Amino acid sequence: MNRHRKFRIRIDDESHLSTLADVTLSPATAVAGAVVLFTAMLIIAGAIVTLTPLRTLLPGYLNESQRVASEENILRLDSLREKYARNQEFIDNYLRVTDIDRTVSDSVAFDTEVRELTPDSLLPALPAEKRFMTSMEERERFNISVLAPLAADGMLFSPVTSDGIFTADSRTSDTGVLLVPEGTSVQSAADGTVVGVYYSTSDKGYAILVQHHKGFLSGYYGVGTPLVSTADAVDSGQIIALAPGPDARNRRTFTVRLWHNGLPVVPYDYVGASTSVTIPETTYDAPRGR
């Protein structure tokens, strides 16, 4: 006959010759009681550490003022790191654009990362900022409508292409889009000096910048092979690049922009007139398989 092991806990009061407690436990009950007692001790110890000043005695614990100062320093460091990254990107981009020895592969291999600001980092404009923006907009409208046409007097502007037309939507925009046939060349809008020639991945072609007299600057984007280099002097109507390649719709287009003293003007108002034969904008039907 197997005997079951029992554990007996007895508490006697010898001064009164009485028994205060007498408990008999089986092994399973003893183990369960020990687990419950250990868990209760852990809970009590955790509550004492977290809810009483004893937590300040823990290794590595910071008091309230030190913790607030640490959080502020971390936020400032993050802001400085963000500012440093943007300044470094600006410097790298400036060095890349001004490098006269750059090749097409340099621009194609360059992978730009678009940095987006979160809504939390955008603060509303202050009243002084709003007044400044309003005054600058009024000044810009005055410069575009009055000063730029006056400065253009005496200058010879020529069409930027012999066979091509501005799209209807771009004739009133500061970004002119021209539709050209195959074999058409790109011409300089006026006399000036080439200040930049590089390959633009966003425009899927070369970009050429020409500085003209009286504060005018013209830009040609998405053009074909350039025929000029930086620092070359060009005449009005001189060929500076070949026609761009066709796009997915078999159309050849490039973009022209014009600035006066850093402010954009409508290119069609200066280089839109052309006596050459224009071509209509037709739709392209892809060949169907048999």
C-alpha cells in the first residue's frame, strides 16, 4: 500500500500551551502555495519600487529635471541633424551642378531622395511673414507686368525653334511646352552666354541655361544632344541643341522657361511669335498586332 507524502505546518504558543495553526499540505498544494507566495512578493516589490521614492535609488535613474533636460537635448540634436543633412544636400547639389567635367552617367546614377515634411513640423505663418509675402507678390506682379517688358526694349528675341508650336495650355504659363517635329533644332532666344549644360533625369533630356543681357535668363529642358558648352557665347537664333527624342506617345516636346532678374515671365510673350510653318498636334495610335 503506497503512502502519500504529507507536509504539516504547526504553530504553537508555548507560553499558553496552545496551538495557533496546524496545516497539512500535499506536495502539489505546497508547490502551488510557494508559487503564489513568490508571485505576491514580486508584485509587492515592484509596486514599492515604482510608486515610492525608492525608485530614485536604482542604478541609471534620472530625476525629473535631468529627464526633461535629456529629452530637450535629444530633440535639439535631432533638429540639428535634420538641418545639417539639408545643408549638406544643398552643397552636394551645387557642386554637382557646377562641375564642368560631369558626364551623363553622373546624373543618371544619382538617386535623389524626396524629403517630405510631416504636418507636425509645419508651423502656421506669422502676421509679419504674411505681410512680407503679400508685399513680395505685389512687387513680383509689378516687375513682370512693367519692368520686364521695359527691359526687353531693344533686345532681339527670336523663336526657340524654327518648326514647332507652343501647346495651348502653356501659352499663358511661365513654363512653355513646345511640340516639335523630328529633325528640328533648339535655338537660343537671344544673345547671351551659356552658364550651364547638364543632363536632367526628371526632364528626360539635357538642360541648357543661357544668360542674356538686361537681366534675362532662359532655360531649355528636355532637349536632345547639346551643341554648346558652358561659357560659350551664343547669338539670337543660334542652334544650341538637337531635337529631343520621342516619348511614349511618339511626340517630341521640350520645355522653355524665361526669367527677368530672378522672376519668371511668360516665355510665349517673348519667343512665341514664329513665321515658320507650324505643325498641328495630332494623336498617336499605337500599331496593332496581327
